Amino acid sequence: MMIGLYLLPLALAAVKLPDQYNRLLEAGLAPVEKHLAAEPAADLQTLEARPGWRHFPSAILAAAVLRRAELGTRIGDLLARESESGAYQARLDHHRDTYLWLEAYRLLEPKLDEPRRARWRRELERNIAGLAAECALRQDFPWYNSPYIRTSPNHFSLWASTVYLAGRVFSNREWETLGARVLHRFAAEEQTADGYWGEHSRDGPTPGYDYLTLSAVALYYEHSRDPAALQALRRSTDFHKYFTWPDGTPVDVVNDRNRRWAPSPWGHFGFSHFPDGRRYAEFLTGFVREDSVNLETLGRLAQNALYYHEGPTEPIPQDLPAFSHHLAVPAGMRKSGPWTVALSGLISTQAVDSQFYLDRQGNLSVFHERLGLIITGANSKRQPELATFRERLPGGEVFHLPLSSRLNGDRLSLAFRSFFSDLYVLPPTEKQLRFRFSVTGKGRPPEEAFLTLQVCLKPGEILETESGRWTIGAEPLQVSAGRVRHHGWTLEAGAAARLTWPVYPFNPYANAPETNLSYAVGALSVPLQLQGGKGGLRPHEQEITFTVEAP
């Protein structure tokens, strides 16, 4: 879920770490303690049915970090009981909880009596043995990406970090060696020079899930001091600090798995080895509210508090009036005053059967520091109507993924079958951002083609165009949209533009379009006028200019 902009001032103002972690842990743990006191016999199924209480076992590490041994012991006994019955293992992603339980065991062990210590250890080792088997099976595969390992790299790295820590805690040399081998490779070979771990391939990032892989490598470094892991954390800090919007959310246009992701609580301690990383951790923590800490977040905040490295801070891109940063792959960010623009020419033309990978079909996102995301380049799947470009060739076949791309400064070039486009982002003023697409036709023109921007419309707010005035709701709209006014911004798109609302993007977890109106977007489309004629190329056959104003 996207975090509201009313939180922005808190995030930009420095919060003191790790003190803020501890305050958040106290706030998040209080309702857990109250509920367990009222219903001491509650099982995991009952507890996790409460809103925000999925991954209930995360609370055990918060209790251990705050030295609440009695509460931690009560939760650990519950987990042991549920593990013995098999209910613990039946839950999705229970391996994440196993790490938190293991870490709490490490902290609480001196206070556990011998029968309890033996019971917890028996169940932990039984659960971790399965993770060790999965790691051993994959340790020598060609790449640690999903086409090879048949799971996500973030899962594999987290399995390995839990196995590694268990090897150290339980003096299991085989587990320690196995986990270290996998995690050293994640740090030294699997991470790109740009500082991310690709989920499907190394050709582009998956920013949200990248925090999870970072957390695994960071935990490994805490106990191994492997120099390769520290270098990976440095590169990861550089990647994330640039590819994060001013509202703390990961940049959407470069993500091949998720259109949306909240400010992440994962892995802050991995950033905290560096002055700018400590500031970035402060920035992210500023978006977490004491009255709305879900339980998985609680566990990750506890991990951050446990391993945080205090020291001086340095400014991050979000603190600066301007910055520019490009990756080695065709993706980049630029901030100028209140405007931050992300460009992506990342290409993934292969057919991906998995519902969990999106088509890389979006290329431009525009964020305003006061008004938030105005244009999103978030990707989708099986939805050409949301692609930046789509073309229907003679014969009826529709294409919406680029064949080739190049990012050169603020010029993004995208090649399709019947044309290529150059997108130029012009230097903005305080109140205005302009960008234009120059389209060059090539060969036989398409039957039809469109340029589409996904505009972020807010349910309940007013939309104005030359066609009229509406309150954004579930009622469909298809209107002329040469000039669109909404949420404090104005977008001029030219007389040919049409706006369609609502368009529900693809949800990979449901393998279907979203159903929540708050996730819908408006599709602002301009037809391409490619007429053909003599010669194979028609340079600058059409120019399309957009102006965004935020007075």
C-alpha cells in the first residue's frame, strides 16, 4: 500500500536511531502482550486472523530485543506447540518467522530452562533442516535467479541466512559452511555492479524484494565479516538511496514484479555501516507510524534495532535540491527542485509464464514532492492498453514491448516494429515540467498505434478536462483530455488526447486485475499519426509534447 504524503515531513526530518526503533517496538508489542494476556490459549490461526497480525511469530524478536523475557518465552512456547502439530509449517513463508524465532532463541537462551531450551531447539532444527536441504540442492546452479532455482532469489537468500545463523548458534559446521557459500556468492557474484539482485535476471532490478535479499546478506556480514558482503552492502545502499521516491516508496518504473510497495522496514541495519546509509535508514523509518505497525514490520524493526550501527550521517538524494543518477542498464533518476523523474528503457521481451513477473512496458514516472506521483510508469501484464507504446500491425497482431532502447542523459529512445521514439525530458522550472516524444516512422505504418501515460487519479477528488468536471469514483469515464486538472496539478497533452478511467492494473498475487479502486489509474492516450510514404524512414514524423504544472 502506498503511504500517504501527510507523512512526508516526518520522514524528511531526521529521526534518531536506534531510539526510534525501540519506541516503535514498544508501541507494536503492547497490543500483542494485551491480547495474549486476555486469550492465553489462542493459536496461530486465531492470532493471525487479526488485521495486520500475519507473521505473528515476528513478535518474539521484538520481545527479545526489548528484554521482555517472559513475553518472549510465552510466544516461543506457542511456536513450539504449533510446530509440533504441523500448523506452524502450513503457513505461507513461515521460513521468515523461523529466522526471527532462531534469533530470539539466541538472545533468550541464557534465560530458558533446560526442557524449554531443548524443545525450542528441536523444533528450530527440524524446520531449518528443510531449508538446508533446499539450499544444498541449489548451491551450484548457474545463476541464483528464478528461471534456474525455481523460487525467488529473495527466498533463497533468506533460507541461506537462516541456515548460516543456525549453523553458528547450534555449532553445526555443515550448515554454517553451506549458508556461507551461498551468501558469499550472492555478495560477490550475483549482485550487479549497479547494486541490485535481479529476481528474474540480472538485466533489471526488483526494488521491493531487493530489500529482502539485502537483509540476508547483511545478516551474513554481521556474523562472518566477509569483505565481499560489506562491498555488496555499499553497492546496495547506493542503488536504494537513489531509486526511492521522496515518499519512501521504491521507484515503480524499474520494478518487474510489483507496481506498488510501501517504505520498507527490511535491512536498515545493512545500510547503517555507512553515513549516508544511516541517513537513509532514518528516512525510511520516518514513514513508520507507532499506531500502525504490522507484525512482520515489527520483527524487521527488531532486527534493525539489534544490529544497527550508530555513527554520523550524511545527506541522501532526497535531502538534496537536485541530483542525477544512471545505472549501467538503461534506467536513471533525476531530481530538479520539486520534480523527480525516473526513466526506464529496461527490456524483457521474453514470454514469462510466471504470474509473478510483469511485462517491462512502462518507461516514465513523474513525482512532485508536494503532490506525489503524478504519472506512473509501473509495469503490468497482459495489458497493452497501459503500455507506454502499443502498435497493431497489418494483420492485427499487437506489440507493446520495445525491441531495443538507449538512455543517453535525459533522452530515452525506444524502438518498436513500425517506429522508434525519442523521449526528451526538458529542464523544469519550479512550477512546470515539460517532456516531448519525437516519433520516427519506419517501413509500413501500423494499422493503429498509441502513446499512453498512466496518470494517478485519486478517488473522491475532482477531475476537470475540457469535456467537463467529475468526482473520481467507480463510474467509467472516456473523455477528451487535452488539458487535465486534478489533485493540484495540470497536465496538457494536446487536443488528440483521450482519458479512460478506471483501468485496473494486473495484480500478480491474484493473477488477475486489481479490484480496489485506489489502485486504478487513468490511461491518457494519444494516437500516433504514422502515414508512411516514400523511403524506409520518416524522421520526426510526429512530435507530442506534455506539460505538467504544479502552481
